Amino acid sequence: MTRIDRRTLFASSAGLAALTLSACGAGGTSADGPTEEGGVTTITIGASPKPHAEILQYVQDNLAADAGLELSITPYTDYQIPNQALNDGEIDANFYQTPNFLEQQVEEKGYEFHAFEGVHIEPMGLYSESLSSLDDIADGAEVAVANDPANTGRGLALFESAGLITLTEGVDIVSATPADIAENPKNLRFTTLEAAQIPRSLGDFAVGAVNGNYALEAGLNPKEEALFLEPGEDSPYANLVVVREADKDNEALVKLDELLHSEEVKQFILDTYTDGSVIPAF
């Protein structure tokens, strides 16, 4: 895989929009995609409960009928299952992941997927139950980042942006690990664990890097509680609707993505997530 300089990764998301990712060796699926009956097409879509399923529910309640769509929303709290379910034909699409996570999944598991343009950004933040400032972090403190490769690297990049560590020059953020830390003046001890567990385990660590959707589910307020927060502008981590490569031109799925990029959805995001936890990406 092409190595990505971390500064380039944070610079712009333009090159990551509307990407198609595929790999040899994917198992494929016999699923027929969305089903139409009586002029209404039903799309079964997997999503994280917050905010993805909430955004989809807004579309279902306010926009889908006029577009001839019916959304059947399946919530997932795990980061691995939705892609497997999509690949196996259990769902028609999913809405929960970022380009870097998708890239890692495609490379690792050989999925043949297509991603539409980013819908929203959930800034990752550094949170603590014991500290009020990163300046107070003790030498040798234990800190947490997610254990899936894409979010491990994203978390490490966040610690670097906060000035706590320096990563090896040219390291690929998608696959970076604590072994890629070049400078660690505070001698921080990095522990990796499942992303969903980090907000529930903040009491066990000095600081934890928490994904935006899990911060939402844990009731954390990014504007008020994050000690350091990813910038939302030009973020490369916009969340995407993903479908099977064979379905990328499906009329109903294309229409759903259009609805998710509507002015109505943008306003819903702005009105609903006033704490900075969710930011429109369009």
C-alpha cells in the first residue's frame, strides 16, 4: 500500500471523496441489492446508533417517501460487523466508517466496495476523567488508543497534533502503531483496546482518544470536555455511505446518498449536534 505522510493526511479530504476501493480475492455476494415493490424501494442499511442511525432516521421520516425510498436501519455498535454484513449481502449499504478505516478493511479482507462522498465529520478527541489540561499529564502516564489499525494510527496522530509525541517521519497513519513513535518526552505508555470501550474506561487511563460516535454515545461534550480535538475543517475523516462495488450505480442507493447531501440534512446536523460532535462535510 502507498505510504501516506501524516501531514498530507490531515491536509485535505478532497482526494478521498467518492472513492472506489477494491481488491482481488473478495468472496463476493449473491445479494440482489435494494428491493422495489409498489413503486417503493427498500434499502437495508447498517449504521452506528449515533449519529449515523439518527441521521438516517431523519431521512426516513422527512425525505425518503417523496424519493420513493423506505429505509430499514440496522444498528451496529461494532466496527467490524457492518462491512462483513455488507459483503455477505445481509445489508445493502452501511454508514459508519471513515476513508482510512475503509482502506484498511479493504486491504486486510479483500472487500469489493464503493464509497460515496463524505456526509459528516465526527472529530476524535482526547478525554480524561482526572485531568483538566494536557499540561498536567504525568511522566509515564498510561493512555489509550483504539486497537483497530486505522483508529490506532488516527489516535496516535491526534496525540502528535497535541504535542505529546512525534511519530516517525513518513509513517503510514493507516497502519501506524506505538512502535512508530520516534519521540515521547513524557514517556507515555500506550494501551490499545476496542474503540467502544475507551469512553467507558477513561477512569483507568490518564487520557484516552475517543472516536466521535462513541463520545456521543457516552454523553461526552466535545466542545466542553475534550482536552484536544481534531479540527473539523478539511478533515480526511468524513463518514461515508458504502455499498458493494456491483451496486455503485444502483438508482436507489445513489438517491439515498443525494438525500444525505441535501440542505435539509445539513441543517438537521447543525441543529441537532450543537456541541461540535458532528459537523457537515459538504
